[in-house]
Amino acid sequence: MSIGVFARRVGLAPSALRFYDDCGLLAPARVDAATGYRHYAPEQEERAVLVRRLRDAGMPLPDASVVLDGSAEEARAVLRRHAERTRESARAAQEVIGELLGALPGGGDASCARLGGPELARAVRQVAAAVARGADLGRFPVLGCVLLELDGHEVRLAATDRYRLAVRTLRAFSSTGGPRHALVPSEELNEAVSWLLPRPEIGLELDGRRVLLHDGSQQRALSVRDEVFPSYRMLLDALPPVRHRIITAREPLAALLRAPSASASGEAVEAVCVQADSEGRLAVGDTELPAVCTGPAVRAHFDPRVLLPALEASVGPDVLLEISAADQPVVVRSADQGSFTTLVMPVHHRKEDRES
């Protein structure tokens, strides 16, 4: 087939075919030595259509070549990375557009979600436990806020005090409008919990200037802070692969952290040692707990004042600890509810530091 005929069959312009030939992505079956005209064979149609689809999806040429000529595992990895980049790019663009619309005279349309009042109340209690207090709050006022995000049918809440990060994702019954986010003072959200609990279904509206909770007959407005919340997504995406997983009963572990043992000098121990071996045994300080442990042996130290609130905010009888290394953030999840995640920073143990 001539380049024109082939172009019509596969939905590409002749200029695009010439470009893909120059790039080595789609070479013609034959090039006339005298005229330089390109000719294509019927069996090249499948590859040409795949090239067109990849380019329509915005995939760069180097990645497209991996999908076309790499192994299935390499192609899968490239496609997944591109899908994530595309989602993040679309989300960022929608946020910018939403903010610009809201800044125009007359304001912009609010984004709305319908969800359960008790469910949102529980999420507030879980996440607000991770906001900063005391001196850290004085230095970083933004850490006293909870980030609310509406993105399609997902409602996310996030809070951090620099030593831990709590994220809860809720599934809305319905939603309208584009992605929106707002920073709400945690004390206002905590005060709204009692209003939310008796309401089976509520509306949540974000318009860039305020957050509005309503149930059809009553409404409650929350103020919004004009500050920048830490990029928690980057932290989650940068976590190294998990090497150790520990599942144990939540309340016995929490009880040990509430009453840390005393040192020989009578002073309270500053860090609690959590260690699991390759045989599946878990020890917290000098106490062994029944657990399911996978991965090689690991030992990490935690400040009970940081780890305990993460356990108390979880739900369900069991807790899951995901550890990549003793000096990396540890993911604390409810073993049977993955929609609530807390990251807790381990601490260096002074005695071990001196010995090393």
C-alpha cells in the first residue's frame, strides 16, 4: 500500500507516518529506491493502530517504543507509570481551573458530595488526632488544620504534625463538580462532629472560600485557611517497598504503649522497641505478643506518644504495621480497613546510637 492508502486505513496522517519512520517507531515495509516513496504491508496495520492509540493517550515516544517492543512486564510498568502521571496531571489541571473559575467575578460553582454523617464524623476523629499541638502548632499554624479534598466520588481527609501523617478516604454516595480542596481548622471540624453524628446523610460543599455542611434543613459553615498544606502525596509515593508486615491485636499493643516500663534510674523510657523475627514472633519491649509476621527480622523504636494515637485512631480489633526499614516511616493501618492510613516516624534509640 502507498503511504496515503495506509494512512487512511490506520487513522494516521502521512506526515505522522513519515515522522514515526524517522524515529524508528514504525518503518515502512519497502522504500522505493528511485522515488523514496514509502510502502506499507497489511500486517503492519496492528502496530500502526497501537502507535496511534498510544500517542492519542499522550505517551512519549520512548515509552511507546517500550510498549511496542519491550517485554510484557516492561510494557505493563510503563503503562502504569503513564496512567499515574496522566491522573496527576489531570487532577492538577482541574484544580487550577477550579481555582481560576472561583476567582472570576461572580465566583465559581461549588463542588458537592453526599455522604454519611456518622462516617464523616468518624473520619474527622481519626484524622484530627494527627494535627500538631503546642510549640509545633505555634511555628507551623497550617499543621493545626485538616485538609479536605473532593475528587470525583472520593472525599479525603489528611493531617500531619511532622512526626505522623493520617489519611482517610471516604466514598461519596454522589458528587458533582471538579476537584476541590480546603484547609479547615481542626477545632472547627471537631466541633462539627456532634452535628454530623445523628444525620444519616449530609452534603459537603467546597467552593474555594468556605466549606458548607448541610442536611436539607440545617447547615453549618466552616472557615477555610489560605495556606499551603504539605504535599502528603509525594511522601506516600516516595515510600520504599515494604519488607516487613506485622499483624497483631490492636488493644494489647496499645496497652503496652500506655504504660511504658521504667528504666533502672526510674525515668520513663523514651522509646519502645518493637521487634519481629523471621519465625513470626513479635516483642514489644520485654513482652511478647501473638502476631503474624512476614519478612526478615526487624527492630524499630517508637515514641509511645506518637505511635499510641495512631493505634487508638484505627478501627477494628487488629492492626497492620508495614515497615520498609527501621529509619523509614512506618505505615499503620487497620488490618481490615485500608481506607485509613497513618504514617509514623520511628526514633533513634540513644543507647544503640552510642554503641554504634
